[in-house]
Amino acid sequence: MYCTIDSTKTYPSTTVFEALFEQETDVPGDYKLFIDTDKPENNLTRDSLKRDILLFAQGLKDKYSFGPGDIMAVCAPNHLDWAIAVHAPPVIGAITASVRAIEGPENVIKDIMLVRPKIIIAHKETLETVKVAANAINLEYSRILIFGDETVDGFAPFRSVLMNHSTLATQVKLTLDELSTKPAYLYFTSGTTGTRKAVIITHDNVVITFCAKQIWLTYETRYLSYTNNAHASALIVAMSNCVKNGVQTYLLKDFTLQRLCEAIQQYKIQVFATQPWVSAALTRERFVSNYDLSSLEYAISAGSPLDPMTMIRFKNRHDATLCSFFGMTESLLIFQVSQEGARRGIPGSIGTLYPEFTVKLVGDNGKEVPHGSIGELCIKGRFVTTGYYKNAEATAAAIDKDGFYHCGDLVRVDDEGYFYYISRIKDIIKYYAYHISPPEIEYILLSHPGVSECCVVGDYSEELSTELPKAFVVLSMKSKYLSIDNLQEYANDRLPDYMRLRGGLVILNELPKSSLGKILRSTLRHQMGQPIKAIETKTNCVSKKPSILTMGQSTIA
């Protein structure tokens, strides 16, 4: 058991709005918090954001009799006014559900049917899908408003409907119990592992993150955000911690690698959140050298494991620290990268525990594993969700009788308290007596200068009645004609016999990803039984059977 709860310290229990705007701060009222990179004259200051949230909240009450327990859904691409929409309902005791428009009409409709909102804030790009979803729950079109300044097909902007008055809402009073149990926000799981679920996030879940100081989120830091705002990470970082600490958030729409580099150069960005494939591309692609990225200090990579070699390459090329961030919708923060840890750049580490956490690592039998051994990460604390909205069965399956949320991730911890990510339990490849962690093979492949990104999965062999490691690879722009023979030989020469790519290697133009940039291993597994569109494929280059000398070893304790 690992615990970071300090009984001598007290942390505030208050609403998100009060924590953001009613507590003492050094951030001036006219300080620009959100800036549109396409039109920097479009921005939100601290005072305007505070006022607009209260106007929006009062408009909900006056126009729609909207109140405690009611749900408003937001379904739109990124927009300057997102923070207004997301924070307004909780001011009056209501709930904001952020729907990922980027995940397609089918999932949007499922999510809206799950939470059945009384109001939907849409965008001209999502309007048709939102109308279908509204029909499915019998929601009147008059309760659909849109981002922007213009009416679209009869649907009015929320600013003209909800904010054309001068009355400011009053923050609803909540008890300590309500702050830690009542939903304030709902964020949806990706659905890659089963039925979609809405994760409950309380006021307390968000406010406690303000006590977990981030070394890269300080006053006057210039932060670039391009991650979809419907993700919980955007709620915690761009729309909450950046607001609290006076970080200037530059919003980048329509992401491409070139646009990212342009924005960093133009606005002298110091910090940005990203995904491993973007981090890798920034270390490999030649055109990146055409941009001045010298302002960069930190890049925070999340969504999937970050290989240590990419961290080293990033530091060497950009003189900036690439940190691996581990979190999930069900727990907004878990591990912190200390200033010392960031400087040291501990390869493979996801950091140390934040305050107010109790953690245990358990084996297949549900019992705690010895220190230093690999086990499933189980967490308990104020950062952790209370469960899934209207899904008691899923909540009971995820949270045990002692209150620990079972993450489904395998990790280990060293003697200094640094944790290391191994793999998702369901991603472990079972090859005869061996348990193989895909990242171990992926790190080897990513060490090849011609590999931009990759994913390794288990390909079941009916002939051998076991899973065989199979790699899917995307090449960097400068290595489009790399030989599969050479690449597979490169990996197999550096891998133990039992880890070799007996399932083969496939080169793809791109890997399937979620809206947060996570590689969808389940999609690749599904495609293995079907024709795959690839540049080239090759099957086994080595014997499918392991050496008798290595039988019985395992990468999982």
C-alpha cells in the first residue's frame, strides 16, 4: 500500500467557480486567459470569463427554468467560449455533459441518449447530428443553441439567448457531502473496451487538482491547447488549472503538425500537451527544423505510453523536456512529474503519486504484490470518480468494497517512489508460458530512426494455440521506402527469443486512433482477420516456437 495522505494538511472544499474566481489571486482582471490563434484579437480575460459564466448560468434559470440536477450537453468542436459553457451549469447546481463530436454521429447520439440533457449547446458543424439525437430523446429544437454569433438554420447563438441581460447568477450553496458526491460534470469513456459510460466528476474532484501544483502551469506561462475540449483533460488543464494559475491558453483549431509548429513559433509557446505520435514526429521530421521552437520548455505527452528514446531525442533536438503524463477520465490526476524528476528525465517513469492518494498494486488473485513487482493499479482518493452516471453495475465492477478504483493498468514502483507503466492488462500478449508487454517491443521498434509510430498486438494462432506478437508500423516521411525485412530483422535482433515478431510486421499509412490520440489496439485486432490496407506486409521471419532454453521466463511478475 502506498499513501500520500497527510493528516496535518487541509485542502479546501468549495465549488469550482468559487475556487477559480472568489479566492485571492495575483492574476489581474484584464489578463487574457484564452486567445484564439487564428484571430488573436478574439480573447477572454479573467473578468470577462467570470462575468460571462454568471450571465450564462442566470440565463439558463430564467429562459429554461434550468436548475439543480438538470443536464446541459455541449457538443461542438473547440471554441473560445467552451470554458463559459462548461462552467456555467455547475454554478446553479446543474451538470455539464461534454460530448465528443469528433467521435462521430453514432457515439454522439448514444451519449446524448444516455444522459438525456434538457439543453444542448451545439455548433454549425455538429447541428445535424445533434438534431437527430434531440429527436431520439424528444427534445424540442428550441432547447438547442449554438456557439458563434450568427443564427444557423433557425438555431440561435447562446450568447443572444442566454446572455442578453445584466443579472449575474449566484453560486448555489452545497454541503461538504454534496461537493464530493453530486455530479458537476460528465465526461464519456472512449468506448474502446465496451459499452459507453459517463464518468461522474464532482466539484471536489476538480478543486483538489488546484492543490497539486504543476511546474509547467505558472502565472504568465504561454500554453498551447489543441486537444479536443470534450475530454476531461481539457477541463482540468486548459479550463480550470490554467484559469486558476493565470496561464495564457492559446487555442489551436484544425490541428496539423505544421500548424502546431507555426503556432509555437508565432506565439513563443512554452508548454503544450500532446500525444506520443506527435512527440515522435517532432523529433524525426525534417521540416520541423524550418520553425523556431526555441521557446519550448515542456511538452506533456498523454494518451498512450511514451518510449524513453523519444524523450531523449526530444530533449536533444529542442532542448525542452518531454514528460509522460498518466491519467484517465476516472481519475483526473494520479502521478506528478516533479521538477527534479523532469530534469532527470527518468526513462519510462510516469512520476510519483500526487498528494491525497492511497494506492495498491494487486496480482491476479486480488492480493497486493511485493514491492517492486508488477501489479494492477488500484487507486483511492479525492481525485477519483464516485462512479458512472446511472450505471450502478459498472460502478460496482470498477470500485471494490474498500473504495479502490481498479484501473486495469499494470505498473510497478521503484525504491524512490517513481512509478512505471507496463501495459493494459487486456493488452498483455500471452505467448505460451510468457506474458509479453507490448510497449517493450514497441520501444525497440521506435528506436529505429525510420519508425514514426507503432503498435504491437497479439495475433492468435489456431495452429499453435497461442498468441504471436505482431507489429503495425508507420514510417517517418524520410523513410517511406524502408524494407520490411530490414525493419523486422532490426527488431528481432534486439529482442529476447520469446518476444520476436512471430506474428509478422505490417506497415500502414496511419494507425487508428481515438479522439484523444490513443492508438486503438482493439481496431487493429479486429482488422487482423480481414484484409488490411497497407503499403506492404510480411509474415514470420523467425521460428514460431521459442528456444527451449528460454521457456518459463515471463516479463510479468
